[in-house]
Amino acid sequence: EENRCAEEIPYLERADGLFPRSDEIQMEWAGAMECLGNMEEAARRLRLAAQMNPRSDAWEMLGLVYGEMNKPDESGAALRMAVQVKPDSPSAHRSLAIWYEAMADYDAAEREYSRSLALDGRDRAAGLGLLRVRQLRARKRQ
């Protein structure tokens, strides 16, 4: 897998030279850097993509990368931005719900999982997350 990611670098360098202001290329760079384990560079590329074009998926991926980097405050801020940029994104709401769940804010997690399900009733991960946070909250109250 890592070899495949490394093989992308020359193509990304060429594309970056041809289209230096492309948010899509920055997103591809971020994916390759995350795949190679270079989270700082992945985060930098995602911030660039979001600056070029405020897109929910860039903010969402940035929030997830920050989570992998153990930067919970930055992660939450990026995920809230993903929801703000595209309030009708089930994925952004689900990712924010996961963050709230990790922060043990089960009420907020339930709200975000519910919103994701309202937007996409087939979102199995959100449905499972909703059940999980309800169980966690019930245990916490015991």
C-alpha cells in the first residue's frame, strides 16, 4: 500500500506544477501524505485546499487527520467548519458526531448522528453510532 502511495508523488508534483491553485490536487496530495504517514504535510495540504475553495470534504478530512494527530481541539474546530460549509452533508455530521462521542459529549453526538440519519436514512454507521451513544449515556447515568 505504501509503495502505491509513494508512486503517486511524481504525478502529483507534475500536476501541482501545471495547476498550482487546484484544490483537487491539494486533496490528492493530502491523501497521499496521509497514506505515507506524513500527517503534518497532509494537514498542510488540506488547509491549502480549504483556503482555495472552502469545501466541506477538505475540512472534514482535516478534522480526521487532526484526530489521528491527537489534536482534539483542532479536530473539533475543523469538523464544525465542515458542517458549517455544507450543513446538508451526512458525512460531515457523522464525523462531528464521532468527535463528540470521543469527547464524551453524548448529547451532542446524538444530535449529530440524528442529523446525519435525517439527511441519509441509509447511513448505517450513523444508526449504529446513535445506538452506541444512547447506551453510553444510559450507563453514565447509572
